[in-house]
Amino acid sequence: MAKLDDCIRLDMAVHAKTPSLSRSFAQKLIKEGKVAVNEETVLYPSHKVNPDDKITVDYRQEKIPKINLPVIHEDGECVVIDKPAGILSHSKGGFNPEPTVATWLQKRLETRDQRLEKNTLNSKFQSQVSREGIVHRLDRATSGVMICAKNPQAHIWLQKQFSTKKVIKTYFALVEGEMNPSQALIDLPIERNPKSPQRFKVNHTGKTAQTEYRTVKRFTYGGREFSLLELSPKTGRTHQLRVHLNYLKKPILGDTFYDGRSADRLYLHAAKLEITLPNKKRQTFVSKLPDNFLRPKVND
């Protein structure tokens, strides 16, 4: 039975009863007829329930497998990992049974009781269970350095570092052929593509986006020429590096989402992160270039 203080929407009550289910996923279960109030099925997420109503959810949550992630640095406030390619930073929307950085992080987070003892409970940090501790995100296919918070104070501090552009990020990317010029600043605004909302594109009406690049190495492998680039984003737009390189007709190898040649992975790696930690120390964390970047596997 869900004990609630006031009459609230059914989807909110289901989320309160089972916090691991997001509100959007609760709405999905209700519309599918898997939620009953006082033993009667209710199909409307907006249906109001009382504190003493009996809410039953016909849903068996799958157990999320445990994973081990390489730790670069850890202290009482934060943890820095070397995220492998293929691992999600966090799930979106409905319950997702696959392990993510967020699920791995759960055992390292301060408990609710610990936060209450410190009198620093942050409601936003607490409510976003699926993203708790996630300060910034790396795409599933991108590997490399990623920093996470272990408590609300650290979360706020680290996020402010990103929002005020005090974080210095460096990436490596692999493209086919030669970059001309070999070094430059890409200053092209980016916006969401209205014809394909999951994608972004360069357009004069978009938000300012700047990426500095330089060619680190040119080499031939498997009969193809490649350029290894060092990328330094000056802004943090979604898909910025991928969109900028695609606009220059040099999409990242493996980035089929943005016209890149198919390969065994997306050849984009977060190599370095310089940031001021909650303890006020400025530190730089490094993830070495994966070996396969110099031996890329292209899907013919």
C-alpha cells in the first residue's frame, strides 16, 4: 500500500511506491492496464488517488546485472572512471534492465540517512534515481574519462564546473583521409534537426559551438589512410564533435549516425578531463588511447 500525504496523480503514486520505475514508465504501465487501485484497473495516469488507496502494480522488475568499471580516481566526494565503449551513462525513460554507469554507481552513493544526518538532502538528486550521481554524459559508443558525484554537494559543485566552462576536455577521434588544414578552430552553430529530432546539425540559427582540432598522426592501415585527431571542445553541445566533423566531410569512423563509415566501434575517446574537485584541488585525469585506434576494423 502506498502511503501518501495528499491526493496525487496515479503515475506519481506508482513512482513513489517503486522509485526505480520512472514516472514515464509508470504511465506506460498504467495505460497497459497493469496498475489497479483498490483492486480495480485504472487506465489513466492522471487518476487521483488518496493516501489510503491500495495500489497494485503488475510488474516484475528484472534484476540488473552487476558490472565492474575501471576506476581512475576515487575519494569521499566523487569517482572518476574509464568508461568502456558500449556502456550507457544512464537509462532514459522506462526501466532498463541493462547495467549502466548509474547502476554501477549506486553502491558508492551516500545513503539517504547519511544525507539527512548532514542536513544536505537535495530533492533533485534524490528523485532522479536513474541518473543519481551522473554529472555529465558520454554517449554509449564513446569511451574514456567520466566523473561522477557521490553526494548532492559534490554533484552541484561539479555540475557548476561544467556549466561555467571551467572544465577542460580533450578527445581523440579517427577519421579517414587527411584533414586540411591539419589544425584549426571549428566555429559553427549547432541546433536540433527538426526532420530527425535525435540528430543535430550545423545551422546559423543554432547555438554557438566551437571545436579546436589538430592532427596528431597520419597513418595507413588495411589499405586505407587515417588521421588521428585531438579534439578540444570549447562548448558542450550535444553531439558537437560528431556534427562538426561530419559538416567538414570528415565524419568519425564508425559514426554511421552522422554519415561515417561502418566499423567495429565509434572511434571517439574522451582522453583527458581537467577539473577542480570538491576539495578545491585542480586535477587532470587521463585515459590512454585504446590500442584499436591505430588498428581500426572497418566493416566493408
